[in-house]
Amino acid sequence: MVNAIKRILIVLLGVILQFGFAIVIRLFFYKYLGIITIFYNIASIMIVLGLLKNSTRLSNDIPWMILILIFPIFGTILLITLGKNYSKNKLLKNIFNYEKEYSKYLEKDNIIEEEVKKEKLDNITYLLNRTKYFVSTGNDVTYYNFGEKFYPELLKELKCAEKYIFLEYFIINEGLMWNGILDILKEKAKEGVEVRILYDDMGSIAMLKTNYAKVLAKDGIKCIPFNKVSPFRGIFMNNRDHRKMTIIDGKVAFSGGVNLSDEYINVNSKLGIWKDNGIKIEGKAVWNLTVMFLTLWNANIKEDKDITKFKYEFKDTKNNGYVIPYGVAPLHKDLIGEDVYINIINSAKDYVYIMTPYLIIDTEMVNALTRAAKRGVDVRIIVPGIPDKKLVYTQTTSFFKVLHDNGVKIYKYSKGFVHAKVFLSDDIRAVVGTINMDYRSLYLHFENGIYMEKVKVLKDIYKDFEETFKDCQKLEDKDIKTGFIKELWQAILRLFAPLF
């Protein structure tokens, strides 16, 4: 709610300044109106040319350009407060520096990398070349097709913790799910297990007290609210920690779409059946997630001089395909989250199956999906049948026609809301993680994904899709059609995609 109010205030400020400037000019400087208009237009054109020159995703930057050309003051205020500009933020600088420093602890396996090259696993090669994370083979991976199946396994592993527990989540909400976890965390802290919690302050602002970190500290639990809400922090309020992970003793890690709130395990869900997923990893790949967590933690409080103490040395070298957990951050020049998805689509030969709660995508993603369908790939996207945000869902539906007309199959989950973020292709490769197909996840948030290739668990992910398709309505021509007014409204909403 606070975030929504903040965004509304920014928009109102921009509108007031935009039209206030026009009124002042006409009332007091009407003699110089022509000259002022020329300078006014030149300034907006220069800003647009700067965006155009540096754009790597033009379809993402075009809405900014249109807004600035039509409403220069309003558009520029939105760009400054909500666009990408991280050079002056201390925490973001710290994160960038720790990412660089900790990359030395992510030692890559030359033998495995040679295997990747020989097998021409280009999607893994991309991640190795464009991120600091390493690929490993000796991992046991378990997939959970609903939050209520994920939750008992999480509790079971938490009870086994001996040295440390790290939790990083977008949403923590008091209730049955969190209370069950918290009881174990308190007990473990008493036993001397180090417990650290990192949650997004904006994501949890309506659920947790402002002093919640201090409340947990009384039980020996360390806690940091990431990106703490402040009316004076401006631009950084748009960048949230949307990651979801639990790391236990460096041996086992959990991730996926599930936050720590009751609806994610289908308790008191107001949106019908809550379709989500989780994933558990046991093996060397856990270290990638551990370093990811410690990067954000130490960027906040600089606690650990040596992070190798958190690394568990695995001796098992059995092969089970390739796993590479990776992080996505708004600091990176490459849009890793989107690029991985597009790489999967482009390499698909038989099928690409996708689950996503939101579908607000740029031209590059649209073209990748439609090109795949045109070359005969079975491209299917599952979206919610019951949306959680109506304006966002209206933007999602605005992409249905262009995708459907070009052969992409759209499925609406009839039983309720889909929150899972999964890509699966050709029984060979998949991504499970936190990365939605929307502007925020692909451009603005801190996210994490787990890329897998030739891993046994892919058959379980495939089974999940097959079962979920049975609970979906496949959209046909009659379901896609919209009237002129709705199409116009959808087009207007796309201009304001950064606000949603």
C-alpha cells in the first residue's frame, strides 16, 4: 500500500509540475512563448536521443521516450525516480563491490566446462561467460509442484541444521506457515545455530512490524529488512529483493516461487487454488546460492571477513546432469533473466512450456516466442485464471492476441492463481526460480534462477505441466477478441509498465 501511494504521489507531482509549468509560461512569459517552446522541445529531444543511443532493449525504452516527448517534465521525473540510475546509491554500490569481491570464491570447474563445450550446451556457456556463477554435476534435485508439498520438506531440513540457516525472501507474513518455521528457528538459535534472515521491506511492509528485526533479535536471530522503506530514498525504492531461498549448513538449499506466507501453501487463499512450486538442491550448486545470499547480507552490514567458513565440501562426484543457480540484479548490463529465457526459446526444437503469473514482455521476447511457434515448436504459456492484480492482468491479456495469432498457445489456470515461474524445453533443459515474465523481474529486481540441463528431475517438471494443462482453459479465437476501447486501455497501460 505504501509503495502504491508513493508511486501515485510521484505521478501526481509530475502532472502538477507539467501543467503548472505550462500555466506559468502562458501567464507570465507569454511574450517569450516561442523561444521557451523551442528550448523545451530541444531538451526533451536530447533526453530521448540519449536514451536511444544507450538503449539495448529498445521496446523497453520506447514508453519512456513517448512520455518524455509528449510530457517532458512529467516523463523526465518518472525516468529519474523510477528508471535505472544506480551510481549514487550507497547500498547498490556495496552490492556491486561485494559481487566483484566474492566472485573469487566461485571457482569454476575446468573439466566440467570442457564437457559443456564438447556437448555444445550453449545456454550454460552463456551463463558461464556472462555471470560469475559455476556449473556443477553432482547434485540431487527435488521438485515440488505445490507449496504445501514444499513446506514439510523445508521444515524437515530446518530441524536438521547444525551450523547455520540463511533465509532470503520477498514476503514474510505471520501465520501458520511462518510460525511453523519461526518455532524451529528460535529453537535452533538456542542450540547455537547461526540464523540469518533477509526480507524485502517493501514486500513485507503490510505484514510485519517496522521493528520486526529487533523482535527476532531477542531470540538470537539476526535479521535485515532489505531496501528499507523511506520517503527519501527515491529511485532505489523501485528495486526490490524478489529472491526466495533457504540455505542450510551449505549442504542443502531451497528456492522456487514460494514465499513464507499462508496462501503459498493454500491456507486461506483468496484466489482459489494457489499454484506454486519449490525446488531443493543438495550438492555443490548450493554454494552459488550461499554466495548470493552473503553478497546482499554483507553489503548491508559487512559482517563476514571470510565467507569460506560457510562452504561445505562435497565428496560425491556422481553425475546427474548440469545445474547452475544464478542471480539477477538491476546492476548488470546484461538482462540475464530475460536472456536465459530467450536462449531456451531459441534453442527449443520440440516444445517450450512456461508458467508465469504475469506476462508483460518486450518485443524481443514476443519475437522469440512467435518465431519458435512459427518453426513448429509447441509453445505453451500458463497464466492465472484468477488474477491477483487487475491492472497488471489487463497488461498480461494485451499480449494474448499477438502471441495467439502467431501460434503460441495460451492456457488459463481454471482453478485459481499461478505464481510458479518455470521454463521447460524438450525434456532437456529447465529453469525454476523467482523470475516472472514482467518488467519488474526482468529489469528492476534482484532475482534468482536455477538452470538445469539433462537432470533427472526434469521428468517431474514435465509431469507437473501435463497435470496443470488438464486444469486449464486453452484460449481460442473467441476468447482472445477484445473491443477497441479495451485495446486502447491496454496500450495506455503499457506506457506505464515501470509503475506496476
